[in-house]
Amino acid sequence: CDTGSLHSCCNRGSLHSSCDKGSLHRCVIQGLCTVVAIQGLCTVGVTQGLCTVGVTQGLCTVGVIQGLCTVGVTQGLCTVDVIQGLCTVVAIQGLCTVGVTQGLCTVGVIQGLCTVDVIQGLCTVDAIQGICTVDAIQGICTVVAIEGLCTVHVIQGLCTVVAIQGLCTVGVTQGLCTVDAIQGLCTVDVTQGLCTVDVTQGLCTVDVIQGLCTVDVTQGLCTVGVIQGLCTVGVIQGLCTVDVIQGLCTVDMTQGLCTVDVTQGLCTVDVTQGLCTVVAIQGLCTVGVTQGLCTVVAIQGLCTVDVIQGLCTVGVIQGLCTVGVIHGLCTVDVIQGLCTVDVTQGLCTVDVTQGLCTVGVIQGLCTVGMIQGICTVVAIEGLCTVDVIQGLLHSWYDTGSFAQLV
């Protein structure tokens, strides 16, 4: 020891020490320990294990029991506890706390703060100018945090997280989760499921229970809840809220607002510069919105809606409905029936109960009410009011006003 303080204890082991202008304390019992301390303080306790420590202008505390540990500290603070495991730590101008029990952990910290707890699992963590907290229990976790904040909890699962200039919180229980967060905020909870999340300059919150979820967010806000279902969401410069219960949902949104609730059904939604609200219960719903507003409620039915620069409201109960709106306004209610509506630069209101209705409107206004019948209406540049009760109606008119009761 040169110009420092050195205390060594060796019992049936091998000991090598070097100290330069620092303080060194180390105890070895049935193990091998090599320590180099330069202008720093290092305390090491090794029991039936192997430990290699290098400290430069920092503080390092290491406890190893029946394991292997390699620690390198430069201008930082590092605390490592290893029990029946393998741990490799590199800390440069940062703070690192690592606890490993019957597992493997690799940690690299550069100008950041990292806290890692591993129990019977595998964990790889890289933190660069960020803050990272990782808990892994009987799982595999890979985390990369660059100028951001990342918190990860893994229980009997696999998790891969990349956070760049963002905030990411991930909880995985008996599932698989892959998260990429770039300049955004992401919160993910996965229980017995699979989740893949990509966030770029946005905010994303995902809850997955016994399901599969894939989310891509670019400059937007997305909230997704999946229970025993499959959900795929893509958001670009918009706001999206999706809840899926025992169903399948696919959502693509660009510069819009979308709210989707799916219960035991299938839903596909495409939104471009518009607003869309969809509720599907035990049914199939396909919605496409371009520069418009669309509200769809489907209960035990099938609904297909395309809206281009218009407003559309659709309610389907135990029926089939197909709606196309271009530069217009359309309101459709279907109960135990079949309805097909095409609207171009007009206004259309349709109510169908236990029947079949086909409506085409071009630059006009049409109101149709039908109970237990068949109705076909074509309106061009006119006004149309049709009521059908237990009958058959076929109408076509051009540039006029029409009212008919059957």
C-alpha cells in the first residue's frame, strides 16, 4: 500500500491487493478476490466465490456469496450483492445498486443511476445519462436507458425495453413484453400475455391481461387495455383509447382522435384526420374515417362504415349494417335487420327494425323508418321521407320532394 490504508483478511483463499492513495478493506473466505483501488474506497466481502473489482475515484461495496462478480467503477458509487449468481457491473460517473440471487446480471451505467434486483432470472441493463430501476423475478429482462427514466418489474416473464430521452414504466407477470420509447412516456402492464410497444415523441399506456397487444405511437397519445384478446394499434399525431375484452381489435390512426371498446368481437378502425368512437359487443365492426366524425355502436351484429369528410352515427343491434359517407351526414340505427347506406354530399337518417333497407343519397336529404319490411331508396338532389311497416318499397327519384308510407 502506498499512501493509503489497507486491511486484508484471508481464510483458505487467495488474496491480491493494490492500493494507491485510497482506503481498502477486504475479507475473503474460501474464495478468490482481486481488488485495485485508485483514489477511492472499496469494501469487499467474498464467501465461496470469485470477485474482481477495479475502482477509480469512486466508492464500491461488494458482497459475494457462492457466486462470481466483476465490478468496474470510475468516478461513481456502486453497491453489489451477489448470492449464488453471476454479476458484471461497469459504472462510469454514476450510481449503481445491484442485488442478484440465483441469477445472471450484466449492468453498464454511464453518468446515470441504476438499481437492479434479480431473483432466479437473467437481466441485462445499460443506462446512459438516465435513471433505471429493474426488478426481475424468475424472468429475463433486457433494458437500455439513454437520457431517460425506466422502471421495469418482471415476474416469470420476458421483457425487453429501450428508452431514449423518455420515461418508461413496465410491469410484466408471466408474459412477454417488448418496449421501445423514444422521447416519450410509456406505461405498460402485462399479465399472462404478449405486448410489443413502440413510442416516438408520444404518450402510451397499455394494460394487457391474457392477451396479445402491439402498439406503435408517433407524436400521439394512446391508452390500451386488453383482457383475453388481441389488439394492434398504430397512432400518428393523434389520440387513441382502446379497450378490448375477449376480442380482436386493429386500429390505425393519423392526426385524429379514436376511442374503441370491443367486447367478445372483432373491430378494425382506420382514422385519418378525424374523430372516431366505436363500441363493439359480440359483433364485427370495420370503420374507416377520413377527415370526418364517426360514432359506431355494434351489439351482436356486423357493421362496416367508411366516412370521408362527413359525419356518421351508427347503432347496430343483432343486425348487419354497411355505411359509406362522402361529404355528408348519416345517422343509422339497425335492430335485427340488414341495412346498406351510401351518402354523397347529403343528409341521411335511417331506422331499421327486423327488415332489409338499401339507401343511396346524392346531394339530398333522406329519412327512412322501417319495421319488418324491405326498403330500397335512391335520392338524387331531393328530399325523401319514407316509412315502411310490414311492406315492400322500391323508390327512385331525381330533383324533387318525395314522401311515402307503406
